[in-house]
Amino acid sequence: MIGNFIADAIRGNKYKHFPSEIQKGIILHRHIDTFTDQHPIVRKSKRRLHERYGHYNGVIIDLFYDHFLAKNWEDYCKIPLDIYAQNFYSLLHEHYEILPEKIKDMLPYLEQYNWLYNYQFLEGMQQVLKGMNRRTKMKSQMHLSIEDLNEHYQDFENDFTLFFKDLIIFAKNKTATL
């Protein structure tokens, strides 16, 4: 879980400095990113976004899909989302010393705004999108994508549901080979 979560902050082969289980999480995350970027349903979702977002459309779709995962959490996990999120935050603290600085800097906000839990709510998504827009110095216009989400809500949710079935199978198979 830790490796998967920190993977975007680890470049190149720097993952080899981590314990083997964390390395596996980083590698799995990279495989999932490639699978996701190439998946026809994800590409369909990206095309539904307004063209103003440019190369940020992949990040936006990732966030939209996070919303639908959180919203429908009970379909995918027996542990309630609020408990899962708190357990995950505790796990991050247990491994704090090995977290990349970027993740350490983000952790207080992750917990304070309880991102993992609040992704299920449109208000939570709006706050995340505003924050992401600020992090891009207002270049991404990601805060406006809440309009796209509302306009095509059911289409995005249908895309997520179909894609996530494929992703679960892919991740199980890939995990077995790591």
C-alpha cells in the first residue's frame, strides 16, 4: 500500500532503495498507470472532458475515478471507508521515515481534509480540484472540471465501473507475478 501510494514521487530506479514489499507496490503502481493510460474506456472518459485541460485530463479522470471508487466503496471493500482511511493514515505515519518529502509535505493536508474519505462527496472533489489548480499555479483550470463531472456524471460513473472491473483483474494478475 505504501509503495503504491508513494510511487508518483519516486523517479526512475530510485525505488530500489526501498524494502522489497514497497518496491513491489511502486512497480505495481507503474504497471497500473500504463494499463490505465492505454485502456479504451479511460481514453473515452478523457475525450469527454473539455479541451481546456490539455495534458491534465488524465489527472482529472484519475480524480473522477477516485470519486466513484469512494462513492461506491462498499461494492469493493468490506472495511468501511472512514475506517480504511484512518488505518491508511496511521500506516503512513508508521512508515513516515521512508516517505519522500513530497508525501511528507502532503500528509497533513491529506489528514486534515480527510481526502480519501471526502472524495466520495462532490464538495470534497471540488476542494481537491481547486487545490490541484492552485498547485499548477492556475494553469490547469482543473477547478472548472467539476462542471464536466456534473454534466456527464452518469457517463463517467459507467466508465469507471466498467474500467474498474478490468483493473481489478489486471492488478490481481500483475501482483501474482511480482
